[in-house]
Amino acid sequence: MQGDPAGFVLYIRSGRVKLSVVLEAGEEHAVSFVEAGDFIGEEATSKPNLLRIAAATAVGPCIAVTIQRPEMIHLLESDFALSSFFLATILAKNLRAQAALVDQLSN
């Protein structure tokens, strides 16, 4: 949830997940949607004690794999294929978010 410690990464195996933020006024706003094959919570890999900036909510049936921060760090350091896949997935998600922001600002 938003504001919780970012101690793990989730890999979405199936389904769809809504990422949203709640503003101080209590309004919830959808930031993006992610689908099977995406990672969420990747901020857990950057440094310890970070807080989540968004909440994740399954949209219908969803299967996600939880990978605790220490295990994810170990996997990223020891498995080149996983590191490459993780980086490519995060970069693709970042590009989709940038395109959505540009689209929103243009309309």
C-alpha cells in the first residue's frame, strides 16, 4: 500500500493490477495499469527503507510472485538473464508511463 515500506518486488504472472495514489484530500487517482509479465515495487531494489509511492490493487483474478528485497538483490547480482529481463521490463513500463503523461498533458 501507499506509504508502506518497500521491502519486496512483485512479479505479475497473470491478471491486471491498478497502480494508484491517494492525495491528501482523500481522492484516489489511477496512475497506471500493469499486466502479466510486469514487475511492480521495483523501488525496493534501489535502497533500503524507501516507502511505496503508490498502491497496487488487482483488477480481477491475479497471480503475483512476491520476491523479498534481499532475495531480489541476490538474484539481480547473480542471474544475468533475470537482470536483463528486469531492466527491460522496468524501462518499458517507464516509457509507457512517460507516453501516458505526455498524452494527458496534451489533452
